[in-house]
Amino acid sequence: MVDFADLKANIETEHPGWVVWRSDAGRWYATRSGDLTDAQLDAGLAMTLAADDEAGLRRRLDEQARVDTAGP
């Protein structure tokens, strides 16, 4: 079984600027360690993401990375 701390570290390494945690109910979350501008929020970037599992959170983080590199 893979340890949550290892998964968390891997995700945070793959997605710098995000802090990952899991709720007591088992839901996965990531929040940015810095602030976003109104323009970035309007472009579709999010401060916090949630998913039912690790794979879902990774997909959401990948989507955010694509939006971020697309720019305004």
C-alpha cells in the first residue's frame, strides 16, 4: 500500500505551488500556496481544487497547468 505522505510529496513535486491534503472523509484537496489575480481567476485558474481520489486530483491539477500555460 502506498503511503499518503509519499503520494502527497509526489503530487506537490509534480505541481509546484500547490499544497495537497486529504480530508477525514477521504476527499483529496489542493490549494495554491500563493494568490491569484482577478484576471487569472477570470481565465479559469482556481485557488483550491477538490476530487474524490488521487487520480481525480491529478487530472484537475493537470487541467490547471494547461489553463495557466495558455495565458490570457
